[in-house]
Amino acid sequence: MAEMDEKLERAKELMERAQGFLSDAEFREEHETKQIRYLQAMSHTLVALFLQNELIVDLLKKQQEYDALAGD
């Protein structure tokens, strides 16, 4: 469970950073800087979503193990 908690916390941190990049992009006047901030936000969001998907898979595996034990 500790590993799952770490992944969840990391995903949360990445989403918060992504939101920060998006907020920063809104205030930028230079087109290139805006694009960089949007790309940073997207990359952080993708990594966070990947971690969340890993957690979902882990939970599904644990549920299958539990179901198998309960069926015995």
C-alpha cells in the first residue's frame, strides 16, 4: 500500500504543478513562453494520468486476488 500511496501523492503533485504551468501560461505575453508552459502542463498531466492508470491496474489486480481468495 505504501507504494500505491507514493504513486498517488506523486500524481497529485504533478497535477498541481501542471495547474501552475497553466496559470503561468495565461499571464505570459510572449508566444514562445506560453507554448512552453502549455507543453510543461501537458507533459506533467500525462505523467500524472499514467501513474493514476498504474494505480487502477494495481487495485484491479488486488481485487482479483481478493476475489480468488474469497472463492476458495
